[in-house]
Amino acid sequence: MGILSSLYTGITGLQANGEALSIYGDNLANANTTGFKTSRPEFQDVVAKSLKGLLGGNQIGRGTRLAAVNPIYTQGSITQTESSTDLSITGDGFFVLQGIDGKSFSRNGAFHFDKDGKLINADGYHVMGFRADADGNITSKMDTISVDKTVIDAKKTTAANLFMNLDLRADPKMQFDPAKPERTSHFATGVNIYDTAGTPHVVTLYFNKQEDGSWVWRAMAKGEEIEGGEPGTLIEQAVGKLDFDTDGRLREQSTDRSEFNFIGALPNQNIEFKFGTDKATGGTGTEVTQYGTDSEAYKTLQDGYTAGTLAGLTFNDDGSLAAIYTNGETANLAQVALAKFENPEGLFKSGQNRFKESRLSGQPTVGAPQTGGRGQISAKTLESSTTDIANEFINLMGAQRNFQANSRVIQVADQMMQEVLNIGRG
């Protein structure tokens, strides 16, 4: 009987629109959920009866059903926060989490460090990333992101780079006297270096011009800091030579001796003094010059430092976690990993802002941010929910009207059934 079938048709409308109300309500409930992606219901009609078989046409529908609930992976707004461990993803990708139920994925970057120095989310799931080696270089080894290096060891100076100009007009007749280096040298500049124990020392380099236009440099340290030295004197620890061409550029540089013997440190510490790239080795020879202007040191760089303790942590835009130490040094500890799926809509929601891999989503491809189509990570930011409250209210009202209309179908069918029953009573 057609009346009975219309009852069931109306019921399918009630069920489908009731589920749609739940979906829209879930979107509204998560309007403030970090990294949440709204979902939408997708309906299909149900055809159960054809009056002419396979000839086509004359088909009576049997209602509707909820065919799919698809998340919409649009980019959420990026909001600024005050926490240095808050991270957001702009573009494609998911954070990789490791917990009691295995590996999962999330767009929620509200992280913090636990008592063991491991980066976790609000539910205690560990954030995965690529670890750095002892030199701070990011490797391909996946592991939990943690702060293990709270102390950085001292490093001795192995090289010092100097950038300067030496005055072409200097008188080459001046003879250097180690007892009076300031008065008997054409130019002097200081360099901070560190011995093998990480103790800082000030080494002074003295420069003297020779008859042929070349220069001799001497590195001298305080006598009270050198084994066997006398306080108040300067002891020569390194000596070399600089040769310039007629254009004032450094043609060649050489070091005759470099052996520093600081008290309390390993003996014969070799420090390579570099004066830029000379022309003999294929360089330009412009870092250290001999022009007819006053001698002047522009910049001095050296690679040593004293020991330091952890002073702070910061995330860079490439997702790398850097440690800042009290000695001014920084070192990369790890880099946040991002997982990319061919079909992110197929991921399985497991609650707690997490997703699990499924057969529809495919397997994740894990890599560094901004590689392979993965998005960019920003620190001190979070991705907002994509819920549009106004749009969801409109969807709610539409689902409500459809629900009322289908309930009206059932009501009318019920009244018609009552008329049929009244025929029997007559």
C-alpha cells in the first residue's frame, strides 16, 4: 500500500535530517576547538520501486539516507599567542603524535614540555620530530622531541677570522720590539679566544710592514696566562706573514708558527688565523687589504666559546627547536615532523583533536615542513576552528525545516491510515 510506504519515506527524512542536526551541532560545539575542521552531511536518494522494471522511468523514490560525512579541510585563521611552544600549520600536513594507542595525527599545535623535557600535547601524547646530531645538524632519525642538552660544553678556539685594512703609507723602517709592542708596531688589534678548558683570553695581534710591502703579524698573550711566562709581559705564541699585490689586495698569507700554551689547558693549542681568502687560493683578497688609508679592523670572528647552561627555547619557522645557552650560543635540538596524506578526508577521527590512518586516507608521508608540499610552521600561533557560526545556524534552520516537513508527511500518512480504518467501521 502506498500509504504505508509513505510512512517509511517520511521516517528516512527524519533520520537523515536528525543526523544532519547532530553534525551541525558538532560544528558549533567545536567553534573554539583549536585546529578543528567542520564537516558536512551528504545525502543520497533511495529508489526501491520501479513500475516498469528495467525499461526506465516511472520510479517511485523511497526517501533519503545520509551517504557520507565529509570534513572540509580549509585553512583556519592563525591567531597569536604568548606561548613559545604553540605551533600552527599554514598549508597541508599534520603533527605526528605518539601515545598509548600508537601513532596519530593532529592539527592542534597547543604543546608544552613535561617534567622529563619531552614535548607533549594536552593529553600527554608525545610530539614526533627529527633529532639533531651533536653539531646541531638535523638528521633523518624520527624520535620524540625532547630537551636533553641542558648544558653545552666549552669549545676551544681553532680558527680566528680577521677583516681589516693595513695602511700602505706605514714606514717599513720601524723594528718590532716585543718589550714595547704598542710603540714598535704599525697596527694592533685584539682577539678573544678560548683555550681547551673554555677559559677566555685576549690575544693581541701586532702588524709590522716590511721593505717589500709585505706585513709580519705576531699574536701575543699575557705572560701571566702562559706557561713559564712572567706577569706584565707579552709572550709571542704565533707568527705569520701577509703579502699584497700592487692593487692592495691580499695575494698570499702564511703562518710560520701557532702554539698556545695557556696555564691549566692542554699545551700546543693550534689556532689558525685567517685573513680572508687570498688570491693564491682562488679568493678575491678583499677581506684584508693594503690601501692608503688608516689601518682599521672591521670584524673579527672566532669559533670558540665557554661552557653554558640552558637559558631558553624557541621554535623557528622551519619547525626546528633551538636551545639558547647562557654563553650566547644556540643549537638545534630537533625539527617538528609533518605527515601528509593523499586523502586527508578519509582519516578516522579518534577524538581529542586526533586522527588515525585508515584505508581510505592512505599511508602518511612524513617529512620536514615546507618540503614535498607540506605546510609552514609558525611559532607562538595556533590555528583556529573553521566553524562559521552564521553559516552553521543557517544550516541548522534548513535541517529543522526539512525535519518538520518530513514529520508532516508522517502525520498526513497517519491521517490517511485513520480514514482507511474508518471505512471498516462504517
